[in-house]
Amino acid sequence: MLKLVSRRCYSVRNAFKVFPSTFAAGQWSWDVDLRGLRKEYRSLQAQEHPDTNCNSDSSRSSELNHAYQTIRVPLLRAQHILKTQAGLDLDNEAGAQNIAQQDPNLLMRVLDVHEELETLGSEEDVRRIALENRARMAELNRQLGEAFGRQDWDRAAQLTVELKYWTSLDRAVKEWEPGKRLELHH
């Protein structure tokens, strides 16, 4: 079995194919059993990592890491599904900006919350913003599940761009310090 695994070709073109036990026939899915994915990832990594298998090279282990992170993180998973299933590359900033411009209020809402975050003076207020943002992101994940289920690529793209903004705000919340200027990456 070890020879079969070490010859397996991990393709970052379709991260779902890397985990055949979690995704039958490499079929993409928005809904992911994260525990099952982690278990399969760890099993494959035990077979492929150069520290545990002297016949393996680090590129396969690295590709496995990349595929795992791509599926594990909702924003990356959404971008990957859109790229592989609908040919929409939201890693391309111009494409993401075109989609964001369809909802001109989105950027204003994000900037308002970001500005509020910069003016906060207590960790309690920051926790409130963080909880509100997590609730927003959870709702976006739910809506993405519906859009992907219908293969409504346009709606999924809009929601993914919105998720990208709120994920950036989530990072800013984690980096918050009183009086520190925060960078909003999108």
C-alpha cells in the first residue's frame, strides 16, 4: 500500500481529489466533515511527509498541506470551487473588485466596522465586534452553501467577495491593540 500512496499524484488543480475518502471520486462539496478531512489529511501526511517516509519528497507533503488548507478554510474553499467549477478566479483582484462594485454598500459597511474597530479602547468592545463578525461570516457560509448547492455561480461569487472582506476584518480584530492603526487587506 505504501508504494501506491507514494505514487499518488496530488494535484492542487482539484484539492478535493487529494482526499478520496472524504470526497468520493474527488467530487467537490461546500459542506465538509472537517474532522473526517483532518483524519484523512493526517493519515496521508504520515505516509507522505519526508520525516516519516524517506522515499517521499517534500513537494508531495507541501501539496497535501496546500490542498488541506484550501478545503479547510471557507474563503479558500469558496475561491477554489469557483475557480475549478465556474472558471471564476477571485484571487485576481480586478475580478473581485468588479464583483464588489455590484454591491456599493458592501465596502462602506466594512469600512464603517473597520473604523469603529480602530476607535475602540477596550478588549470587551473588540470582543463584541469579533462576535458580530463571526455571526456575519457564519451566515455567509450558510448562504454560500445554498448558492453552491444550486450552482448559482454569480451569487456564490458575490458572497465569496463579501466573505473576503469580513475575513480581512476578522484578521484585523485579532491584531487589534489600543491606538494601533489597522490595515484592511482585501
